Amino acid sequence: MKINSAEFVISNTDIEKCPKERIPEYAFIGRSNVGKSSLINMLTGRKSLAKTSGKPGKTQLINHFKINDNWFLVDLPGYGYAKVSKKDRSIFAKFIYEYLEKRENLVCTFVLVDSRHEPQKIDMLFMEWLGEKQIPFVIVFTKMDKLSSSQLNKNLSKYKSEMLKTWEEIPQTFMSSAESGLGKLEILKYIDRINEAVKDTL
């Protein structure tokens, strides 16, 4: 898939205000500062489509971007640490989980995980919740360029063994680097295949 157009559509915290078009939707989410905005910009080939920041918790709304006029990329707020009040964090949780549970044309959620770290409890719990709710998701390991191959293999192996404690099999995974462009073709091909598979069902 080649991305010819990527345009911002709307930001909100209310699922009722999300776009009404019945086209496939792909949500991107992860812990704060996982490199989500950088990955989105890399995938779309736009330097500032999603706002990047050194401060965790920059994204605080559901952001819809229309890609090639036939699918939506959705940038969701990060979970975990963010420099906001506890009250705001609970509001984040409410509208994020409501969106993931109730958005009918959401066909896949991309859970971003920082490859530099060993399995984080908050990531594992979030993926368990997705599984319990039967929300389809894949894992994208980010910042692959920041690690040596031996450290990378060690961390990925730990993730695999940790997940197999509660999962029968590991979900589809992708390796990515916003710096080098690693993973761009694979992720876009995956989205393309799903778009083709669901085009007559939405």
C-alpha cells in the first residue's frame, strides 16, 4: 500500500462524535512515550501528522486521520504515566475503553510496546483486557534501532514467555523503528489485507 493522502478529521473524547463513515478503522495505542506519534508519522510519510513530544501524555484525545480516503488511522491517548491529574487519567481510561469496546468499525488495535524494556505489567494487563473483550489486536515493538540484537532477542524472548503464561499463542507481532523506517511496509501490507477482507462487511 502506498499512502497518497493523510488528513486530520477530528479530535474528541466522545464516541458519538467519531466519524460516521463506515470504513475500516485502526487504533494505535501504547504506554506514554512509547513512540506512537513518531511511528504514525513514519507510516504515513508525514513529518507532523501526529504531534510528537518529549513529554509523556501529549495525546489526550481520540484523533482520527483519514488515509487514502478509504480507512481511518486513530491515534489514542497513551496509558500509564502522563503528567496529568488522577481525575484526568480516570477520564482518559473511560473514553479510551469505551471507544475500544463500542466503536463498530474498529477492525484492529495496534498495541505499541517499547522494545528496550522487559515485559511491563501495564502492557500485559491491557492486552489481557483486549483479549477478554475479544478486541482484535497486534503488537508493534518500537524503537528497535536503540538496542543491540542480543538485547533485543533477550527482551522479545521474555515477552514471549510472559505472554504464553496467559495466552495460547502470541498475537501477530511487528518490529518497527521510526528512525529507520523498519516495519513500515509490513504494517501497511497487513492493513491492506484487512481492508480487502472487510470491505463488504462494514
